[in-house]
Amino acid sequence: MSKPSIAELQEIARQSRILIVKMVHKAKSGHFGGPLSSIDMLTALYFYKMRIDPKCPDWIERDRFVLSAGHTCAALYATLIQKGYIPESEWQTFRQLGSSLQGHPKMKIPYGIEMSTGSLGQGMSVANGMALASRVTGKNYRVYSIETDGGAQEGMMWEGAMSAAHQKLDNRCAMVDFNNVQIDGYVSDVKGIEPFDAKFAAFGWHVIKIDGHNMQQICDALDEAETIKGKPTVILGKTVIGKGVSFAENKPKYHGVPPTDEELAIALKDLGGAA
């Protein structure tokens, strides 16, 4: 199958942004700032790079994805809905009792959800385990994760980073949603993590720095990562929290609150979506 064009990927991401704000607004709880900053990278992963088949979600050779920042799951759900894993109508059940679409991902392979996540940084090691399993079982799949800069304040991210480099997991690629915002404010104020690229390089990773909203750069970085041998790759995507929604961009306030009715109308207008 031919891969979508950059313009087509950008349109998929726009549609996902609309779904994200609607989802969180209807639930009256949840996160939409982080999902809006990570959705371009997720779109490139699912529609450009990963070898997956929604009609055969448990295909043993499929590439795997782990959302380490589980609280940004609205982005994952929107992506999986557009990809055909999750019935479109289910977005309206987001964060409701009994729903498959909880406030953090719950493992459900038929829905394309590979792992239950939430504790920041944990996904790094989980994804490493999947990548190691690919090697020891003689399979050929790659394993991706999305991490966050706030998650880099957690020790277990760096334990995982050390392990991936030690095991030379060149089928492992971590993408970082580097938006400099966490629940208590700006990451650089709460506990700075710079020089972020040098830290990963010191841990033995191949480092690629990009604009996390530039679809061409994202796709090129994913292609480059696949050529690296003998070490894992990290793609540091510089992003903007709330990207695409005027009142939320780069505002820590919108890390974990739903949009009001008035804000939803503004967001949909910004994104070119219908109410």
C-alpha cells in the first residue's frame, strides 16, 4: 500500500485534534493539552511508519507502540479510531464507567492498545521488553513509545534508557513529546532536564532532534531511526502544548482540564471542525 502524503498526514492529525477536544469536553474531565502536542508524532507513526493491520490486530509480526504518558490517551484513542481499530462511536464513552476508553490506556489488543500505562517513565522499560522479545523469538518487529519531558524527571525512564543501550536494541525507538509543560508548570522551572539530547547520547542512544509538529521532519526521523544499527534511537520532538487551539497553546493551565463550552467552540473554530 502507498503511504499517505505529508498533506494527507496533516489532515489526519487535524481531524484527530478535533476528536480530542470533543472527547475531553464531553467527558468533562481529562487531558487535551498534551494530546494536542503529541498527535502529529502519533499520526506519523500509525499512518506512515508502523507495520500494523487493524483487521488483524494480534498479528505476531506487527510493530508495537506503548504510550508511556498514559494520561495523554485521548490522542491514542483518536488515532486508533481513525486507523480503524476502535469503533468511532466509542469516543463518546471516554472516561465513563465501564468504557474501554478510560483515562489511562487499558490493554486491549483488538483495540490496538498494547499496554496499560500511566506511571510516567514506565513505558520505556515495557517497550524495551517488547523489543527484546522480538529479538529472542526471531521476529522482525519494531517497538515505539512516546515519552514526555516531565517523565524524564523520573528515575525509571533513565533505568530503561540504560538497559536499551546495554542490550543494543536497535529495533527500539522512543519519541519524546518535548513541550516543556507538566501539571505544576513549566518543566524548566519545576525540575529542568537540559541538556536533554546530551543525556540520551551519554546513555548510548542515537539522538535525532526535530520540530515535533513538522510532519516531514517526523517522517524523515522515523526513516532514519530504522537505519540505525547497534543502538536504540530517540526522537526529541520540540512541541507546543495545546497545539492548534489558540487559547491553550503553551499554557500550563491546560495540562489537565477539559475545555468549557465556550472554549470548545473556539477550539473547533481554530481547527476548522463542526460543533
